[in-house]
Amino acid sequence: TDRDKKAKETQGEGAAAAVNQKDQRERERADREALQRVVFLKTGDTVKMVNVKTGIADTTHMEVTEGLKKDDEIVSGPFSIITRVLKDGDKVKIEPPKKPVEKKK
């Protein structure tokens, strides 16, 4: 039963594994909280890295609750470029969004 399983986890190897898992989850949570949340703000023809606070998020969208003004232009692009290539002060060129390919009927 679940009760027996939980009782065994508090003894011997099970207890050590349970503690290690708990410690790991706490470390991962602390790491996530320590991450800096930034966006790249377009200023003229360069970008400026700006710290922001975030709110609700899902797999494709994230609410920014602090750090931006109404008319700020934010640079977006492929994850690998934004996270690994783009740096504070880099020059950027804005390209119009690519139109999705129409599906044939």
C-alpha cells in the first residue's frame, strides 16, 4: 500500500533517496528563481538588455509585469540566436515577419 511504501521511504536507502530527490528539487527551484529574466529592447539600430519581471507563462507566451513601457520595441527571433548570439549593444536590422506557407487544399 501507499502507506507501507511511504513508511519504507523513511528508513534506510529509501529515506536517503527521498531526501536526495527533495534536495534536488529545492536546488532546481532556487536555480530557476536566481535566473535573470531579460529582454532585448531595440534602441535605434542597437539592442539593450533590460531586466524584467515575469508573471503567467505557458509553452509559447510569457507575461512581462515590470521593466517595459507601452511603446517599447522588443527583439524576437529563434531561441538559439536570442540566448546565445545576441549581446547587449549589438546592432540589429528589423526584417518583416515571414508569411506562413499556405497549405494546398
